[in-house]
Amino acid sequence: MIRKIGGALGLSIILAGALFAVTNCKPKETGQLAPVEVREYQGQKLSSVNDFRENSIKGPQKVNINNYKLSITGLVKNPEEYTYAQILQNYQSYEKVVTLNCVEGWSATVLWKGFLAKDLIAEAGPLSEARVIIFHAYDGYTTSFPIEYIMNNDILIAYHMNGASLLPERGFPFQLVAESKWGYKWIKWITKIELSDDTNYRGYWEKRGYSNTGDLDKGFFDND
Amino acid sequence: MINNALKSHIAKAIVHWSLLALVVLYFVTGLGITQYRAVEAFTFGLLTKTLSFKVHNNLWFPFLVLLVLHIYQRIGKPNRTYK
């Protein structure tokens, strides 16, 4: 009896050892961990995605990426619609550390990654009458810029921040990195880019008294 | 004499209550900036974020004046009672 138990125990140990050896010899598949944000870039300390305060007009938007289209319309030769994947595949990506300054008094310095707004607009072919670029968001928010601001500067439309994909509350799939402008010009959840000749167009907060240029070196209630 | 004491008491009361009102206004307009969706709904659209900003940013001077008066009334002159 004792010999039988001893034999069974020995066999179990041998089998367990063999199983251990087999599983450890086999190369393991790479697991997917949650994205970790970069907190320092080229010696510069970065803010966390959690340092942003939620102050959008209708709360965080959950955009269904399967139905999502970014359209470019208005005074362009080739109006176009792109899926999220098409944008990521077809446009050169760039990285830049830019600080967002909110009118509420807080700021956040982030490593942004995205494509240049001017690349997308140039491909659509702006007509000569186009003066203003109006950005529309999923929640109905809008803001606008003179066409020169977008075309003469390297303004990013970001899809990553601090090395991780944008979170829904941070503007997934795309947020404008409107550097040198107050935070209300950094439109999130972009769905449409419209070129217009309406220089009197005012966005959501601009209609409510905020500066239309939104220049950081001026007060946000300064008349333009 | 009684009149002066009464006047002083009324002046103190005005400063105290004004200061309290201003503190509440500071607080509410601050919320009107950071929690503007809730405050706009709660005030039926009366206190917008833009208005909150404008009021909040201009409160510091009257607040300072009332605070100085309040401190002066308490420290500069001892409490007096009137009958």
C-alpha cells in the first residue's frame, strides 16, 4: 500500500516536472498591458492625463470608432471623409511638447502625437475664398481660426498624449493642439473641419464673449 | 451719543453682512466657473460661465475694502453696546 502511494507520488512529481519544463520551454506570447503614459520627455517633466479638469460643454463624449468619420468640407476642391485608421495610416505623425493653458487658471504640459492639420487641409485643396477654418466636435462644440494660423504653423491634430492613445474624456479620437491659444480653442472630439469665408463666425465660447483669436498673450475677454 | 452708537452699529452690520454676501458670491461665482454646467442649470441659465468669470474677477477690490473695514471695526474700535 505504502509502495503504491509512494509510486503515485513519484509519478505525480515526474509529471509535474515534465509539465513545468514544457511550459517554460515554449515561448510565451506577448501580453497586452494598459498603456502607461510618459511623464518625462527629453528632460522635461510632463503633466499627467489626470491633471486635466473636465470642463467640456456636455461632458466626456464616447465616440464609436467603428462609425467615426472625420470630414473636411466647405470651401475645398476635394471634400473628403476619413476613418480613424485612414488618418493614422496616411498621414505623417509628429510629436511635440505643448502646454495647454486653461482660462480657469490651470495648465498641463503634455507630449502630443498626431498629424499636421495643414497636411489634411492641403490635400483637400482650399479654395482661394477660404478665410476661416471652423472645427466641429461630436458634442456640438465649435471653434474657428484664421486659415493662416493653421497653414503657416505646425498645428497638430493629436491622437496620442504622453505616449498613450487619447482617452474619451481627453478628446478621443482627435484633439486640436492649438498652441499659443487659450484652452477653449483646443477643441476635442473633432468630427468636421470646415473651410469658410465667414470671418464673422464665432465658436461656442466666442459667441459667449470669449476672444475670437484666443491668443495666450492677451486676456480671454479681450475684444479682437 | 446713542445716535452715534446706533449709527456705528448699523455701519458694522452693513459691513458684516456685505462681507458675508461677497464671500458667498465669491464662492458661487467660483463654482460658476469650474462647475458651470451645474450652476447654469441651478440658476436657470442666469449665472453663466462668462458672467461668473466677469463677476469673480472683479470682486477682489470690494472684497479687500470690506475686509479692511471689517478688521478696522473689530480692532480699531472696541465693542460698544448701545441702549
